[in-house]
Amino acid sequence: MTELQVRGRKPRMKLTAPHRHALAFAVLILGMARAQAQTVVEPTSPAFATATRVRLGESRPAAVELNWTPLALPDGGKTSMLGGSYLMAVNDDWGFGPSVYGSASGGYGGIFTVGLTTQRRWRVGQDTHLAAGLYVGAGGGLSSDQLRFGGGLMLRPELSLRTEFGDWYGGIGVAMIRFPSGNISGTSYTVVLGRASSFASFLPSDSGRPGRAGSRTGLGFDEIMLYGGIDTPRSNTLNRSGQSSTKHLGKAGADLRQYIADGSWWGVEAAGAAQGGSDGYMEVLANAGQDWSVGSPKVRVGAQLGLGLGGGGNVDTGSGWLLRAGPSLRWVTPWGPSLRLEGGWTQAVSGHFSGSFARLGLSFPLDITPSASAAWGGDDLDEGIVRTTQIFANVTQLGNVLFKDGARESIGLYNMVMTRELTAHLYGVAHAGSAATGRAGAYSVGMFGLGLQSNAWGAWRLGAELLAGAAGGGGVMVGGGAVGQGELWAQWEGERLRLRGGLGQWRSLRHAEQSAPMVSLSVGYAYGALAR
């Protein structure tokens, strides 16, 4: 990062050569942005009231899908993998989208993978369809001499028959789960439950223009919270070795939320260990809650419940299931973001982990929550500025990574990356993934940060971003789990297709010797959504 040299009483910051180049690149981007200033109509501008509103593009079918697949393990044990996917139709037959899988039975809590699912459907009856899918992801967890995930790459082909009940559908099929470079492989039945929806969006080329819509756009979430927190285990908490484990666990994570009524919400949260010696711990939960205004409509007090999966980092969560409950305090600032303070209790359904938690986060609007009349079928009643969101499947190669045994080797990561414009040239970015090649098969990472981007030169755009978050597992030396990376990138843009290549540096924020150069390639899909 930077070197601090102290001469007498006057500290001086000295930037190393790569960081001087990165700083110069960022300044160059800002200069290009000013030189190529595009016309953006802000809501506070007098021109907003008279500007022509762009309309939603063609809505595409989409689906949220869960599946449950038993898996026999080579150490003689058994578990089941619970998977969740968001699939968007490319045409009448094909769909794709991000997916996450986690172990959910048998005392193997902490096995997670993240990746992309591609699915083909055939209509075989009025209310019946056949689906063939392939999931490609990366992850792992709980590795041992008998249980090996290899580089971390996971493949899951599936063939299933589903029956539809209105917007819902369910079915049964056969699926294989395989880690090609490890010793885990099995074929079993799978049970599928899904719900059909739609994916409405604006064209990315409408970014910065006033828009109008009567429903949610994009993935349908209203806001994202980035947070840091501390878990305090109960005095009788044990790790997987049966030893007492009461050290504070520092975490960093993100929470996606959708409001279904005034003060009522549901959402999804994910976090990883960033401090406390439990690097490799990860959790993914669904949550729901309610809050009420106190004294001011901008100050709200309430409570929420959560249910999901967690484990890794030698934290004993048994089968992986976690329950969470506690109070919440939310202040909606006059500028749009909200400050949230939450706490309560986390309990592993099985295993030996439980304790109190507290976290502080800042949430940013992603979409305009539909007004009551729009939600009941009104015609294009909600207005805002269109901002571009991009979802990428990314492969990253890290060179010269330090392992806990002292060796240095290259590893390959498979990641899902999401970016969202905050202004024409500033964007937020969230990044989650796991090792797919090399020998770091249980290594996983989650990061978030900010980036700068230039205006487009024809089909090309340049940018730079800086991220920080939590990582661990796979024998990679990351100290307490806090990591960061900086990247410079170039991107080719079609109407919605995105192709990106980048160069940068990855490092542990708590272990000075852990730093590695990185090269990344990404393919992505872009869409526009209304911003508050």
C-alpha cells in the first residue's frame, strides 16, 4: 500500500511506483471525464421537470430457484447441498444467472461455492417443463486428507421435470456434484422449488437520463448495506476441535433488502470473517423485519429475524444452519443513504456456536421502491435517474500467493462481480468468489469498494477501482481475514454485453508479506435501473 517514513516529528507518505502509476491513472480518468462531459439531468435541476422520460425496455422472464441435493462424501459421511439461483431468460428456451450452494446437513456446515448457472427448458405439457442445467462455480471448506476439494472448481449438471402451479413450480430430477481436481463426486436425486417473475430494465445507454416506471427494475432490491460487525461467542462455545473458542469474531459483509410495505422488508445477507483468527468463516442468511418511526419518520426502531447457513474457519456450526434475531435502529439521512445499527443473538441449530452480535452499516439506494398506486397497477408513476448496473462472471489469476506452510504458488479464482453507478463517473462494486485452480480449494473472498470510470470512446471505456473485505480458507495466509485489492481495467461494451480485462495488486491488510499481482478477465451483462 503506502510506506510511512518518520523523520523527526514530521511523517511523510511515500508511494511506491505501482501506486504512483495507479494514482496517475485515476487522475487521468477524472480528466477524461471532465473533458468528455456528457449531459446528465439531475433531479434537483430545473431541466428535470421538462426533460423527456425514457421508458422501460422489453421485460424478460426470470425465476428464483432453490434445490436440495444429497451428497455422499469420501470420508464416509453424508451431507446435502442447498442451492439458490436467480435466472434470467435470454430467449424462450435459455436462461442464466448467479447461484450459491452451501452444505446444509450432516455436520459439514461451512462448505460454500459461488458461480453461474446456465439452463435450457423444453415445454412438455401445458403446465409441465423439462429443464437441463449446468452450474459452474468454485469454493469448498472443511478440507482434510479424506475430504479434498482440489483447486475448488465445482460442476453440477442437472436434469429435472417440473410442474407449474401459477407463478410457482416444483419438481424432481437427477444431479451430479463434482469437484474435478478433488476427490468429491456423487450423483443423486434433486428436489427443485421455484417461482417465476420478470426482469424489467432500461437500456444502459439511457444512463444519466430521467426515467419512469411502475414497477421495480433489475434484480428487484431497493437498497444494499455494507457493514462491519463483531460476534461475541458465549462462554461455552467450542470449535471443531472441541476446544473453547470465545475470541471475538470481526466480520465484514453486505445486505440486500426489498421493502414490501411501510417499514416491512425481506432480504439476503452475506458476511465473512475479517478479524479474530477465524479466517475462512462465511455465512449467507435470508432475513425479514419490521420497524416503526419514533419521533420522526426518518428515525425508525424495529426488529428482524434471520435463517441461513454458516461455517468454516474452525467455527463449529454443526450442519451449518443458523438462526439470528435482534433489534434494529435505522436513520434515513436527508441525502438518500441510511445508517443502520443492528444487534442480537446468533444460534447454530446444531454444533457448538452461539453468541451475541452487533454491527454498524451504511445502506445505499439501488432502486425506487414502487409507490402504493404503482404497486397496484398504476401506469408509470415513479420517476428517477437511470443508472447502469453490471453483473460479471470473472476469472482472476493471483501470482506468488503465500500459503500458511511457507510456500508461494499461483491460484485462480472464479468470482461474481456486481457494479452500480452512483454518478456518471463514480460507481460502487461488490465482489464474491472462491479459488477454482491451484491448491487453495477452500479459499473464498468477499469484498466491496468504489471505482472511477471514464466516458465511453466508441465501444471502449477505462476505469480503476479499490476494494476491501474478508477472505480465508484453503491454507492461504491472510492474517485475521481482512484483504484488499486495486485494479486498473479496460472494457468493451455492446448494447448489454460487457467484456473486461484488468491488472492490479491483491494483498492481506493484516499480513505485510502477503501481496500478489493479479490479472482478471470478465464477461458481463448490463442494464439500467431507476435511482433515488
